[in-house]
Amino acid sequence: MCAECGHEWNPDEVAAEDAGLVVKDANGNVLQDGDDVVMIKDLAVKGAPKALKAGTKVRGIKLVDGDHNIDCRIEGFGAMALKSEFVKKA
């Protein structure tokens, strides 16, 4: 409770804010930095001659804020940003 204005905080809301970034894969599993994931859908990439195929394994992901919340390096393709809804935890 704030001594100046009398505002009361809900302890559950404060704990949720302190939890930080929570990213879940397509199956609802929580992802963490350094996890390995597998792509579940073919993804066309602008400017690339071919699409990324379903089943491609991505090692050592990094979680970031934003629409594309996974930064990674795909072997044979290069640096890439992915949406967590198109991957599952390996």
C-alpha cells in the first residue's frame, strides 16, 4: 500500500510483472535462452531462393521482445528472427 495516495497493489500482479519475458512454443511449452527448437511449418523467406522446411532444427535460440520473439542462427541459412508459434521445443 502506498503511504502517500493509499493505492493498493495486488501481489499476483507484481509477481507477474517481475517474471519478465515468457515465450511459449506452439505446444504451450515455455522456452528459454539457449533452448533447441524444431520448425513445425514451412516458412517462405523474402529474398531467399527457398523456404525453410518443417523439421529444421534450430540450436541455441535467444529470446527477445517483439513480434518475432526468437533470434537464432540457422545452419546453412544465417541469422533469422522467428515467431514462437511456428516452432516446438526439441
